[in-house]
Amino acid sequence: MSTETPEFSRVPKAGLQRSPHVPTGRGLGTQAPGEGYALGIAHREVARLTFEHEHDRHDIEVGVALVGAKRASLIGRGPQLGDVSVALRLFGLIEGVVVDHALAAPFAGLAHSYVAQRRFVDAIADGDLLRLTGDTSH
């Protein structure tokens, strides 16, 4: 759908895409509506976990949210609880297991580095995410 050209000296409309073809590839991510919602879900779900070192919590929240958002975007929708549940199970993060250094290692530094976040998400195979189902029962 085309929209009117903005008048001279006005800021371009924020929702306009520059191209009808969204660029894809390593480091560019997969876009879906409402990906930020995955962070809220991940925050709530990671709060149920027990940590050996509390400073690992935020990195794991961010990593789980990113993987959940990627799974949702592969399906073409916004993230849901099932997507975050798949991400948690993919890394063995389940209730009753103490998250130690070994479980937290893949997530180290994710909360503070966009480059690390892109590398982390790109390393997860699409097939692994789509094969698992989201069990939302707790």
C-alpha cells in the first residue's frame, strides 16, 4: 500500500519501509510483530528458576527472549509463552534445576552486547526451534 509523499521539510512517516523486500542474512535477524513482548514473558519465566550466581539472570532473560522471538518470527507471528518455553527447554533451563556456570555460559554477556545477541541468535538452527513444541503447563 502506498502512502502520500511527506511534504518538504517534514520528517518521513515512521512506518514506511524503504523497500518492499526486507533484507535477510546473518546479523539482520528475523522480524515479527511485537518481539519485545518476548522479553516480558522471559522475565516472568526466568524468575521461576534458581540461580547459583544471580548476576547470570539478566543475560539468560535476554537470550531466552531472543530465541523465543526468533521462533515466533519464523512462524510469522508475535511471541507467545510457548515460544519462550521452547527456548528454555532448548538450553535445559527447567524448574528444579539450579542454573550454574555451565548452563549460563552460552548466555554470557548477552544483555550488554548487540553483536553478541545477533551472533547467539544466528547460531540457533531454525529447524531446532520449529521441531520443538511449546508446553505451557507448569
